[in-house]
Amino acid sequence: MVCECTTEPAGKVIGRRTGRDFHLQRCIVCGFLFVNDPCTDQGGAQAAAGTVLDGDDNSEEFVGEAPEREATIRHYEWRGVERVARHFLPDGGKWIDYGCGSGGLVRFAKAKGRFQVMGYDVGAGADRAHANGLPILCKAELEQHAGTFDFATSINVLERHADPVSELIRIRALLKPGGVLFFLTSNTAGAPETLNEWSVLCPDIHVSYFNYVSIKIALARGRFEQEYPRWLPGLSDIVRHKALRYLGIRKRSFLEKAIPIRPIARLLAKRGHWVDYTVAIAC
Ligand SMILES: [Zn+2]
């Protein structure tokens, strides 16, 4: 919930991963859309669907050797987010990837060497990344770093939580005043009338869906002020990743690179409202 006002039923949808029916509920004031009867065991839901919890979709991410990781289109998203970080922190700084999954973005940004980057998540992916030597913090370590980060990322994470405001409050506590949160999450402005046809909808694992009003309220409750930059360096790569996913392409290849993806991605991003809100400043 975001504003705690009255909600009404918003229809029934089928979870593509579990085949189960889910009932959606919408706030009549802010339009926040949420799954009323989520899978209580998200790990179990994902295991049933043949995936493991890691970001929005683990199918592109490998925990194997570097060349395999480089081969997936997720590389574009990481490159884009690192570019965004450089925009806000041209001289480097301390960066937390909150909800880092198995740490792909942390690994990428660390290799670039510009930032003191760390990750936080719970689950097998994060444990494995930590065991492999990535700077993935546990909850107790995270608290020791409260108020010290210049930059935080939340990449396709808020939708995983039934109480996204609490997540924002936790992220805010990690940032310095004036610190920047860069986030990617859903926007129901890009949804078709029939929600079942919305490619973004994944009620099996994603339980919270925002719009312009509800994200603003959620950020304000987390003590963030929203910013609306016209465009950011790095967003091209981020929408490229999303567009390739939308087109069902998961691997980087000569063929994939031959697609004139830039205009297609811009068009799809505009139509789907993919990156209309991405930045908030810690008050
Ligand atoms: Zn509301």
C-alpha cells in the first residue's frame, strides 16, 4: 500500500509462471495497483516456474564465467546504469545497489573501478555472490553504512515488495542527505486496457505497480523528492535492454547488433512509459 486509502477490485489476471489466478486491487485515490493474493512463498513460486529470484528475470543472468555474463543483453542495462551513476557522481563515490540479486550490476560497476560499489539483497543469489568475493552486505553490515552512500540503485525491485514505502524508507536511511536514488519500476500508464495483455505484469513475483501519482506519494513517504530529468546519459542502453527483452532477444550477437534498436527502443519506451520516472533525491 502507498497512501492507505480505499481500494477497489481491478480484475483477475493469470500468472504466466505459475498458471495461478491472481486478483488485483487498485487504490481509488492514487491508482496504486497491487496483487491482493500474492504467492506467500516467492521463492517457491519461482522454483515452480523454473527460475530463481534475481531481479526481474533471471533468464539473462548467469552466475558462470565472465564471457557468459557478457553474452547476455543484461550487459546493456548494467552499462546504462553505470553511465547514469557517472552522470550524478562524475568524481566517483559510494554506491549501494539495493536489491542486487546475484550482484551482476555490482560486479560490472566494480570492474569499471570508478565507484566504491556494494550490493544488498537476501537469498541464494546474494549468498553465492558474497561467497564469490563480491561486496554484498548482510543486514547488520548494511546498518553500519547508514547515511553514508552518495548513490543508490533500485533496479526492478520495488515491484517485488508488498510494502514498497518501507523499502524506500530503508534505502533513504542508507543515503546521505542530497544522495541520489536511481530506480526502475513499473508504470501502469503503459498498460493496455486489458491488464492480462500487459507484458510487464507478472503477479507471480511482482506485487506492486505504480503510476505517476502513486510513485510520487511513495517517494515522498520515503523522504525523497522526485526529479524529472528530460533524458539521462545511460538511458539509451537501459531502454535498449528493455526493448530487446520485449522482442524476445536474450543474447548479444552480431544479428542483435544489426537491429536498428535505438529508434525502436525510444518508441517502445515512450509508448510503454518505461523510464518516465527514474530519479529521486534524498531530502
Ligand atoms: Zn493510494
